[in-house]
Amino acid sequence: MTPELAADVLEALLLLHEELSADPEAPWYVGTPDQTQVLHDELWLLAGANPEIKSSALVELWYSGGHSKLLPVKCIGELVSSRHQLVASAV
């Protein structure tokens, strides 16, 4: 991984943390070290598969992926976050 890609992953992590911290549909996210590590790992995997991606696009890709070890799901398996549903339906 290049230093530029590492910087984009870090910036994406900060953007995602900021969004999730302010999202009223994400009361499950409190920014604990464990949650931060999960987001970091997931962003690294996405960035590794898309090495030319920039931070804001990486955040969108995380949302459009529709899955995360952090995401709560309803009994029917749908994501709770309307942001995930909105991005997934636009794809």
C-alpha cells in the first residue's frame, strides 16, 4: 500500500466516524477502540481492492457494500441505516 492510500484510508475513517457519530440512526456507534478498529480494517480491505479510490468515495463504497461487522440488522435482514439503503438502491 502506498502512503497516499494509507492517508485516504485514514481520512475515510475520520469522515465515517464523524458521520456515524452524528447519525441519529446510528446510536449503536460510539467510537470505541474496537469499533474504530473494525471500521479501519473494513476500509483497508475496500481500499486494497480499489487502490485508486479517494477517501470520500471510500466512505460511499463502505455504505454501498451494505455490510459491516458493526451494523445492526432487523429481523428480516435489512440494514437499519437509511443511508445504507439509499446508497444501495442508487447502485
